[in-house]
Amino acid sequence: MYQNHIKFELTQGNFNSNIDFNLSSDKIIAITGLSGSGKSTIAKVICGLISPNKGLIKINDKILYCSNSGINIAPNLRKIGMVFQEQRLFSHMTVLNNLLYGQRRNAKLNHKKLEKIIEILGIKNILERKTYNLSGGEAQRVSIGRALLSEPKILILDEPLTGLDTPRQNKILSIIKDINKKIKIPILFISHSLDEIIFIAEKIIIIEKGKVVAQGPIDEIISYKKLSYFNKGNKKSSLIKGVIIEHDKEYLSSTINIDGVLMTLKRINDKIGSNQILKIFSKDISIATEIPTNISINNILETKIKKIKIEKQKGSVDLTLSIGKQQITSEVTFRSYKKLKLNIGLQVYALIKAVSIVGK
């Protein structure tokens, strides 16, 4: 059996949770789903803030909760580092004293670990500041540091990027990956943002209505379009995988190979041979039945229509297109669908107006 096993059933009013998954011992695993799906409840059950009706919570081979054996370890004894979306720092204390508070139960201060965490988090220059003077990103880094200094067996981050602007979000994401690499601690990253979890996690667990509906490595999950999570609360988009095969210094561009299909993007600051995950919004894919000429769009891909879904109320049509072994979805108007006489199996050209890199 796995060292880290989360299994429980919980009833809260009309909402039922039935959760069962394993955590890797040294990786970042993301839990995601729509708002109200039960993501944060999982974190609170693991921490001991909520007691389930029955189940088994085991972290680092230690049973924290077992309904069959009557075990229910107190939250402060579970050795779990928890960081919430709202910073819970002591405003009257300095940054350093907030960090040291994480080690208050340890007999001896681990100076080396303290210095290492300060370096990873990049907070050496703010140690003497009071926390009410910190920016949102700085405060969240201090919260993560305090959690790490409590010597946890696992770090749980519940929507840690809420309220931060994009540069600060990217900074925190990079720091979290650095923590996992240098401190070798398993991290459970809870977020509703698909872009965040694709960037940071190696495994994704998708929650719908209190149940695990899919879990596995990113490359197995990102194209699982049947899940309502990918279609609700998010603009329609496609995720595909590729590999950088060339950088063009003259045109400031990079070429990505997607199962033999080549795409040109703005210069990507990564090495040749590195994996990339691309996101393409459905409305950024136009369709042509012949190759257009004298056009500014760089990526015109030959493809075939695999599926057609007509949305009569919206006056639109979703076209599933094959790109190598992968698929993308284009949204066109019902008028264009009729005008071009589109049907399943027809060879067409996908005109991709915009692409973003969201992970590796």
C-alpha cells in the first residue's frame, strides 16, 4: 500500500464526498475542479480540521485517521504544512519571527534549514519588516516558509495564488517547484486554474461533486474532454503537447513538433528538445477548405474533421480536428458551417491565430 493514501466518505448537509487517491512521496500533485466541487474539503480532512464519517488518512506511512481503528490524530500533531488562500500571518510580528513561529515546537532551531528556505523564497531582504507592510506575493512566500519550518511530512497549498497578479503568480509557482526539487517534500496543490496546475504539477486529480472523476499524469489527462470541468467555467480551449525542435534567431521564433505537425511560435525561452504544453482557444481557430494566401497567420495546419457538435441555441458549431495523434477544437458560426459544407472526414485547414505555452 502507498505511503500516502487519502480515502474517506463525508456528508455535509446535502453534499457528499467520496474520495480515494494516493499521493507520490516526492512530487507535486494538483487537485482541481469547479468551485464547490469539494477541493478544499479534502485539504481540511487531511489536516484534521474536519472529521469524515469514515475512511483512512495515511501520510508518510503514518495513520492520521482510521475509522475502523478509532484513530484520529489532533491537527497540531499531524505534521502537515498548510497554506490557505488568505495569508494567516501575525501582523504584529516581523517576517523572521513569523518564520520562527513555525519551529516553535522543535527543541532546537535548524539554522541550516531556515537559511535554505529564506534563500529559496527570496525573502532575505524583508526579514525585519512587519507583515502588514508586505505585498500579497511577499506575504504568501512567508506563509509557505512558516509552513515548511514546522517540519511537515507534506505541504498542502489551497488556492495560494488567489488575488495575486500574473507576475507574482508566476514567481510563486516557480518557487513552489523549487521547493519540491530542493527540499524533496510532496506537495498537494489545490487550484481551480487549469493553467496553474498544468504548469506546476506532474499528476492531476479532478474532483466533481465530491468525487474523483479522473486522475493521472498530465499527458493522460489534458485531452480528456469528456470531463465537464474542461467545459464549464472555462473558455473553450484545447491543450496539446509538443517538443521544441528549432529556434530561429532571425525571425525571433521557435518551432514545435506536434506528432509530426510543425507550429511556429514567438521565441520560447527553453532549450531544443524540451517538452511544451500548448493552449489554443477554440475561437482562435478559423477554418478554410483551401490554403489561403497572403495572410498574416503563421500556423495553417492541414487536418481532418473528426467530430461535429452543433449548438443551435448559440448559433455555433464545435469542430474536433486531428493534429497528429492529438485533437483540437474549433468554434465556428453555424452560417460558416453551412457555407463551407463541412462534414466529418473532410480535409480542412486550421488557421490558428494565437497559441500560449502553459506548461511542460
